[in-house]
Amino acid sequence: MKRFLMVMLCLFPAALFAQQDAVYSQYLFNQMLINPAYAGSTEGINMNFLSRNQWTGIPGAPTTQSALVDGAFGKAKKVGLGISFLNDKAGLENQTGVFVNYAYRLITGPKSRLSFGLGVGMTQYMLNGNDAVVDDISDPNFLRKEIYFTPDARAGVFYTSPGFFAGFSATNLLTHVLNGSAKSNTVILPYTHLFLTAGGIFGKTDDIKFKPSIMLRDDPAGMGNLDFNALLTLKQQLTIGASYRLGVNILNKNGFENARTQQNALIAMVSILFAKQINLGYAYDYSLSQLNALSSGTHEISLGFVLGRRSGWGSIKDPKPAK
């Protein structure tokens, strides 16, 4: 009982206000997870699958699965197309979404590009009361299951050059625009989430590349976080990295002090490229909050396949000169 009460005290502040988008640690390996403008940035056909178990050992802790497919098309490879699938479960809530992403790249220099992206799709939100532990399931106030479907959209911009990248994106653009009365529903719909990424790429040869970066994520009704990342790529085959995730409350939202510290974590990650076409990645999150005493950490595994030439800031090679 003591363990259960501690978990509820940790998780309740974040769940009280609004559902949030899934959190990832390996988003730097494929930023289409958070930004549709990244679609087609590898200039090949890229498939990526990810599974994340957050706060392992805590009942009802978030679990996430995603699948991404994207590529660059057209004579000058200016068009990026992608499909993204997401399934995220936390407690009694489950969110499943499918999006089609479109990106158009402008050539801004010999090796630099500016992409504008839009993703449209459908999301299902479900509250499954069948998984709840209650004293009396015959209680008329007991909700067994509620399912809510809504169209949604996301948009973003992404700039890349051999030594720098930056992106800005927004998700959940339509959930409350099209469902203004849904606030009174049992299903809690997420508000628009904002993502800002920026980083550099240092190294004169492909033998070693150092890639420091930051990512800021926030929304008007939930908890935000700020990531400080450092990746080191060796021989275009092995990438090792570390991140420090800090919970932030930029918009000064009330009631989130406990939830803010809940986000704090140290992250270690590794990605290995096999046969120039298969990527295997792993990330481990070590919580710096009181949740650390209750869980064995967060585990995230990714598997990627590449067909054709890879380029782009986060891939194997820097962008080729545009024609």
C-alpha cells in the first residue's frame, strides 16, 4: 500500500490536468517523431520502429510504440513523404494515431535546406475502465470504456546544413479546435505541444563527428521539459550519446511542482549501423526523482532500415551539394 500511495503522489499531478504527447529519448535519430518537416531528410527510404517502457516496474507507467516510414521524392528530392504510427498507453488512457506527413524543401545554399512540413491524420483516445481496480463494478458511475476519435494535424519547419540544424514544430493542432466541448468528456484530449530543437555538427572528417543539441518541449496545460544532448559518431557506424532532461514550467502553470521534478533524468544511448542499412538503437533513462526508488529505469529500443543513399545532419553523411 505504501508503494501504491507513493506512485500515485508522483503521477497524479501530471495526469490531473491533461494528457500529454509521448516522450522519446531517441528522437535525434529520426526527428519525424516530433516534426513532420523532417520527412525525407535522409534522401532514402527510411523505416524506423521504436518501443519504450517508461519507469519499468511501476504499474500503469507509460508504454509507447511507434513506426515511421519516410523518403525523399521528385527529380531534385525536394519532396519528403512519410507515414507515422503511434500507440501510447499510460494508466487507463490509451492514444493511437496515424499521420501522413508531407515536407517541401527549399534549397537555401550549396549544402543547406529549409523544409516546411505538414502532417494530417486521425487519433483515437480511449479510457479503459475495465483495467481499473474498484470495489463495486456494478456502480452506475463506474465507466467501463470510452473511445473518442478525432482528426488532427501537426506542422513544422526544419533547417539543416553541414554544421547546424534547427527545427520548430507543433502537434495536436486540431484536437481542441474541432472538439471544444470535449473538455467535459471523460476522455482528456491533449493541447497543442510545441517543440524547439537546435544543434551543431563538428568534425572535419567522417571518422568522428560531435553533435551537441538541445530540445525544448512545452504545452499550455501540461509539464514541459528541456533536453541537453551530446552525440559522438565514430566511423559513420557507431553513435554514443548522453542527455540531461530537466522538467520546466515555462508558462508558470499552477500545480506542477511535483510533476516538474518528475521529468528530471539522465539518459544514455547508443546506435549501431550494420551493413550500412540496419540501425539498432537503445536508450536508458535514469530518473532523478523519487520515482527512481520505485522503478528500474526507462528502456527504449529502436530498429531502423535504410534503402538508398543516406544523408542529413543526423544520418551517415552530411547533405550533398544541391543541384
